[in-house]
Amino acid sequence: MKIAAVIPTYNERQNIPPLVERLLALPLDLDLFFVDDGSPDQTGRLLESMQVTQPRVRVFHRPGKLGIGAANQLTRLMLGIAVRDATAGFRCYRRELLSTLDQIAIRSNGYSFQLEVTYVTRALGYRIREVPIIFRDRVHAQSKLGTSEILGAAQTLFRLGVHHAIGKAYPGRAGKFDANPWSVVNAPGQHK
């Protein structure tokens, strides 16, 4: 089975070589897709140079750092989801879910995007399973959580909370909110 890992980066230059080495050493048919948010430390350039010798490494560049999510307890309360970490970026998705998500009008970016995708995934009736991992403190670089990311996450949480409270369907790219909660997508239970 082909697996694609999407890895967001911002100022991760020192972490990239050991990460790539360890991931490509796994006994998996694995491609690595890095999404770099204009890292000032030239993480994106390093990844470009790695593509020459590592054909399973790809890098996509975005113009700047686009945010991070926060407040999981509040997320569970406001959105009615039982996920303990709605902003986790270490995820696996079924192909059919990704195809469906591609038709949904996701408005967030950065780690707020993870929050919104978690909410939409649950609203579509897909099962979300969390598997504990050991998260070690980073050896190189620093956390990217800042005021703008916290405000962005709060804004996303408020918007989704209103959506959850009024019980409307999630809009498709060209659609609008509809009183029929499943007008844009299939009803839950059809997804496994």
C-alpha cells in the first residue's frame, strides 16, 4: 500500500535530515511531502536540495507561517466531539475521506485547519480513532505557537461552534449552509 506523509515545516532545518533518514528507513512504500511556510532558516531550500538524491521527498512552498491551533477541552465542549487532541497533525486518512474533504469548503489554515478537519470528519460520520504516541521535546528549534496562532484558533473554534449549535450542513466549495444537514454530503453510517 502506498503511503504519503504530509509534514508541515517552519524553521526545522536542523530536524529535517534525521527525520527524513528515519522515515525513509521504515519498511514502507512511503513518500514524504513537506509543506514549508517560508522558513527564514532555509528549511525549504534544504528540502529542495534533498529532492535531488531522495526521489521520495517533495517540498511545497507557502509564502509564510499560516497558524497553529490551541484549547482542546474547549473544542470538545463547543463542538461536541470526543477527540482529545483536535489539533494533532500526526494523522492517517482514508482515501475516500480525503476525496470528500476536497469537496468541502474548509476555511482554516495552519493548525486551525486540523481543528476544522476533525470537526468536519466527525460531522460526516467518519470514525476518529486516537492512538497514543510518545511526544518528545524538540531537540532543535523552538515552538511556533504565538499570539496570532492562538487568536486564529479561537476564531475558528467560535465559527465552528456556531455551526455546530445551529446544526447546519457543512458547505461544499460552491454551496451554502442548508437547513438539510446532509444536503452537501452523504449521511453518516455510509462511511466506514
